[in-house]
Amino acid sequence: MPPVDSMVRRVTESLRQPTYLAAVAAVLVAVASVTYGLANDDLLTALGALLIVPSIVLLYRIGSQGDVEVDAERRRQAN
């Protein structure tokens, strides 16, 4: 399988995970908040957006654990 097809498949599979979608939404909110804060010289808003980062990390890790379980189940079915 060519690398591009593999990457597209992984992206589409990951977008089906609700936790990944929530993580992407959190990243967008954080980036928008930092951008708004820096554009308007509002340091408190820009730094406050960094409080979202732990949520992003947790959502990504939870989604990754789901991927591990799905891969393990596929291996069991293949054997």
C-alpha cells in the first residue's frame, strides 16, 4: 500500500473516534484564543488558552488507547 493511501486511511479512521474530534476542537479553540490574545495585546487570554493543553493531551491518549484495543482485536480475529 502506498504511503499516501496509508496516511489517508489512518486519518479517516482517527476522525471516526469522538475523542480525536474533541481533541481537534480543543486545539482549534486554544489556537484561536492565543491568536486573539496576542492580536489584542491581552496576555491573560493568550496564557489562559494554555490551560486547554492538558485536556488535549488526555483526549489524544484516550483515543490512542482505543486504537490499541482495536488493533489487538483485529489481530485476534486474523489468527
